[in-house]
Amino acid sequence: MRVLVTGASGFVGRHALAALAARGYEVHAVARNPLPGFTNYPVDLLDEAQRRALVARVAPSHLLHLAWDAEPGKYWTSASNLAWVAASLDLARSFYEVGGRRFVVSGTCAEYTWGADRFDEATTPCRPATLYGAAKDGTRRILAAYADSVGLSFAWGRLFYLYGPGERRGRLVSDAAHALLTGAAFPTSPGHQARDFLHVVDVASALAALLDSPVTGAVNIGSGMAVPVRTLLDGLAARTGRPDLLHYGARPLSPSEPAVIEAATTRLREEVGFRPRFTLDAGLDDTLAWWRGQVSAGQ
């Protein structure tokens, strides 16, 4: 029960470490900055020699692969997606060759074909519209075929919309929370598009539960209930007392944006056995509490 977690200092990774430790795993973290309480490795996973040496040194039985380029505003079209495809495939092979048994990777709802209101692993086709989505989808397909050929237990956690403490600026909830707490105007779309939001602690816990289960294949990681973006932003504004700072319609919504993106979560609930801990209200309270601390500290 020794797990290697890549992307351990990222938005999801830092929460996944505690969730895995609570399940009895000996946790080894790939992180540039030391994470207290865990064995850390400041390894560049895009470097083949460092990557293979790390896997050989740790010899994990389980691997949770979260690392990927997620720089806001750039990752959709970044050429780094190609580098992460190659690194992820080699990581899987190295893991299997040292005796690894269970491999879980984080995917994205951007793998799906936009147009359906509810996205189901079994029935919704994957025809991604972006380089990021295509890179993730291609990686999943190759890893699934490789896992089948060698007998490796493999699952793919397809993430929907995340929010919560530790989210970097440049994303909807983090930017809105910061603006509302600092008194800055927040220009946004009309906000009628509905998205499936899940608190990051629940996302991390769901991935830990998936790793700890025998479930294979793609599994949606979401709440199962899409809410209008306006509902979420109004919730933040009401908690800060600054609804006047929300400027709906100041930014146009791209015609390519789907009206609804909602995860079908039957596999997550019934096969993995996971239920979210946070309601949207509790999640917004938790998120704003963290951001208040950041703003007070001058962040």
C-alpha cells in the first residue's frame, strides 16, 4: 500500500495526500516544495532519467498521477500537453515494470463532445474540441490499451469543475472571491450557463476512493448536479455583502460554450461508493474563509 502521487503540491494533490494517508497508504509525494508530513521528491517528471529513477527508488504499489500543465488561460492550447502525454505513458510503463498494481490518472470533462446536457461515461462520445482535451483523451485510450495488455489495474478520474481553498488566481471562483473581498469590480458573462462544481476536498477524496477501489475505466468526478454560474457568484456576493461588484454581461459568453455541463455520477456513487461531503453552501463558506485569510495576509 505504497502510493506515489504526482502533482502533489497542486490544487488537487495537496488535498489528496491526506485522503490517501487516512486510507492507510504510505504516501510519497512528487512536489517541488516540501509538504510537511510526507516523503517528498522534487523531481522534474518531464525529465526521463529523473522520472524513471524516482519510480525505481519508490517502487510503489499504487500510483495517482495528477501532474499536468494547468496554467490558467494557457493550458487549453499549450504545446506542453504533448510533453505530458509522452511523460504519462512512460510513467505507466516504468510503474508496471517495478511491480506496480493500481494506476489512477486525472482526466477532464473537456474530453467529451460538447452538446449533451449530461455527460455519461458509457454513452457520451469523446470528441474533444481543444488540444488539452485531445491530449487527455488520447492518453487515456493508450493507457487503457496498455493496461489491458499487461494486466495492470487502471482507472481514469474525469474531473469536472473544481473550486475551493488553494485555487490559484485566474479561475472563476478564485478571481471572484478575491475581487469581492477586496472591493474590486468583477466583470463576467450573463452567468446563465450551468456547470457541475465540486469542492476540491471532495474531488481529492473521490480520487483517493477510486484508487482504493477495484473499479476500472473512466469515472466522472463531479457533484452530479449542475448549477448556473450566476447562482455560485450570487452566493459569493451575498456572503461578502458586495453584490454591486458583480457586473453580469460585461463579458460575452463564447458561442461554443455549452449551456449545461453536468456529470453523470452513477459509477462514482454506486461502484466507487463515494458521496460528497460539501454542499455548495458549505463549500462557498469554506472557500471564502480561506480567501479572507489570504486577503488579510496581503495575498
